[in-house]
Amino acid sequence: MPTAHPSGWAHADGALRGPHWLREPSDPDALVPLLWSRTATKSDGVLSIGGVPLPELVREHGSPAYVLDEADFRSRARAFRDAFADYDVFYAGKAFLCTTVARWLAEEGLSLDVCSGGELAVAERARFPMERVGFHGNNKTLGELERAVELGVGRVIVDSFTEIERLADVAAELGRTVGVMVRVTAGVEAHTHEYIATAHEDQKFGFSIASGDALEAVRRVHAAPSLRLLGLHSHIGSQIFDTSGFEVAARRVLALHARAIEEVGVEMPEMDLGGGFGIAYTTQDDPSDPAQLATEITKIVEHECRALEIALPRLSIEPGRAIVGPSMCTVYEVGTVKDVALDGGARRTYVSVDGGMSDNIRTALYDADYSATIASRPSGGPPALSRVVGKHCEAGDIVVKDEFLPADVRPGDLLAVPGTGAYCRSMASNYNHALRPPVIGVRDGKTFTVLRRETVADLLATDVGVL
Ligand code: LLP
């Protein structure tokens, strides 16, 4: 019988087995397809993405690097667009945004959700059609609202009474009418990490349906001549697998939608159900595909609309992670390897790579699970339970908590971590004055730079102190 160990499961032989779902690989060189972008292949232990062997990519662009598979990104974007053909699909730029990706999205016919002036500036530089942009945020500044109205964004998702007033004034001063959605809180407990759940009452987003604030917000938007009410918006959280949360939220939001039509006399032509669709980070995750999601969500909404005897609003969704998450992996070079004895005689191998919490904060912040594989040579030696850690001055600087890597993992090996497309580069930092890695696109055997690696000059550019 294994016994509980603070950092895993120690067996009688003293070996650590990791969390219950982690299996020793029967073939350490095989890829688990669900975790990788679709063009990923491994041959003789060398991982290729988009037809580019990663050792070659690293020789050309250095490490660490995020590797973005263009064909995979586009195919996931198209899969959402096609499955939700009667909806508007807004890609959530907070997951990962740059001008290249914004162009791909425009070409694939998606819309774009931005949540800051910075993301809006990327959309502008990419010449993304502004009527297809939605602007989010619980505390947009006056300057951000002015810019959004000037640029003519298609909709602003309002999040507070203060903001309704501010936006109405900005639009009136600029002589514009702005499309508005009211972000509501459906009171749902989403089964995800507390920090990324957003539909329970005790958090900062949205107007509460239960308290009556949401209906009052609808009234105020409706009463403002410079605002055009489009409908309600609900986002229950992120990395969600269970559609029952969406179901409860949709039911409550549609009930409010019907009430608003009845009591306020508004039209409410649209409704947005947000994003949050989960992806596989490890073999324990089993995400739905866009077609399944579309069928389930549409069934729920149509059923509720029939029951409430209201017309089906034009629906939209906002997937971020489910499009870009699996399209990117991160490639690192191993720098040091340390075998550490744990209480009870078990041992763990610490594999240090040339990046860490500055390029992937999700493990430290959300206790997220990732996996890793050697990308530069065939595996040798038996599998050893390993922890992939970064180079930062912090013990919590962990990239992959538990993974079986070959016991002979050594300095100079390349390691690749899949599923790092969402919320890794976009949440990257310069902690310890790390240089944020580049995003290297791959397609048909060629690489192209999407975001270049930062330089020391970039770091020092903001340091204007006088010596
Ligand atoms: N729509 C709204 C209003 C959102 O707030 C979000 C995510 C999305 C759509 C997209 O959610 P997605 O489909 O990507 O799950 N940093 C966290 C996730 C925070 C999500 C914030 N909002 C993480 O790394 O897991």
C-alpha cells in the first residue's frame, strides 16, 4: 500500500509515485495527442512542431521559447467558428494576444474580446475590424473608454453603475452611440480554481442578478441616449469542464433577459455566455470539443427560450484558452539536475530549466498541472519521478510539479511543456529581471518570429534613474 507523503505517494520501496493519476509511461517517447498541437510529432526522440524539429528552432532562436503552431491555432479558431456558426465567436485576447494572432483571427472570421487599453492598441495596430471588438474590464479608465469609443468598438461590456455613467458621458461628448452589454453575476459556483471563478456573488465582477442590481443596470443603460443596449453578458469562470455551470447560468441570465424585456420594455437582441471552456493539461483532463459544446449550449438556450416564450437572442461566446492553449508549447534547455532525498527515503529529481515562473506563473498561482517531455533525443534509462523547476530565486518556482522523465536527463537536453498557449506569455513577468522569451511561429517546416525575445536593453529602457 502506498503511504501519503507531503509531496506525492511513497511506496514501500521508497519510490515516489506522484499524484494518483500520473502513470509511468510505457513508451517515454510517445506523445499524448490531446496535450499537443496537432502537427506535433516525435521521431527518434526529437520533437517537431509544424514540421520544425525543436533542436533546430532553438539553434536559430535560442531558449526558452514559446512555439506557436499556426495551423493548429487556425484550425481551433475555425472549429469554434464552424461549430458555433449562428453565434459570434469572440476570441478572448487575455489568453494570448499579438498582432499576428489578431490578423489570423480576423482572417478566420472571429471577433475579439479585449480587456485593456493595451489589448485594444494591439487590435488597432493589427487593423482588426473595430466593430468586431468587445471591450471588457471592471475598472476601465476614462482614457480607455474614450479610446474605445473613438475607435468605434462594437460593444462595451459594462461592469458597474459608475462605468455606465462614465461611458454615457464619454459617448455623448464624442457625439457617438455605443453598443453596450451588461455583465451579470449569475450566482453559480463554477468548479474551478477560486481565482478564476467569476459567477459567484462574492467577487468583483458584474452586476448581481439576485440583488436586483443587474435589472437596475439594464434600466440605466436603456435610459442613456448615448448607449444602445445589446443584451446581457455572463462569464462563469475559466478551465471549466462541467457544462452544468453554464446551464444554470444560462437559465438565470435568460430569466433576467425575459424580465427586462417585460418590465423595462427593452429589445435585448443579443446575449453573451462568456468563455471558460477547459483544455487538457494532463491525461486526467477530458475536454469537450467545440461541436459538443455548441450542441449542449444551444440545446439549453433554445429550451429556456421556448419555456419563457421569448425570441432566441443572437448568442456569442468568448473562448480564449480552448483556442490558443494547445497551440503553443514552451521549449526549455536543462541547466542542472539534482537528486534530492525526501523524508522516508524517497528521492525526487529536480530538473532546472532556463525559464520558470516568469514565463509560466500558472503552476505557482493556481497549482496548475503540466507535463513535459524530452524534445532533443530518445529517452534513456528508467522513468524517474521528476520536478521541472525554473531558475528564479523562489522555491515555488515550479513549472511541472510531477512528471516521469528518463533517469538520465542531463544538462543540455531540451524539454518541451505542452499547453502553454493560454495565460503563460500573457501573464509572463520580468521577475529577477528575466527576459521574456520570444513566441516563434511554425508552419510548413519554417519558423517566423511573432514576438521577439526581450533584451537587456528592453529591461533597462524604463530605468531612467540618474547614476
Ligand atoms: N470572457 C471573459 C469575460 C473572461 O473574463 C475570460 C477569462 C474569458 C472570456 C476567457 O476565458 P477562457 O476561455 O480563456 O477560459 N489567468 C487564468 C485565467 C483567467 C481568465 C480570466 N478571464 C488562468 O491562467 O487560468
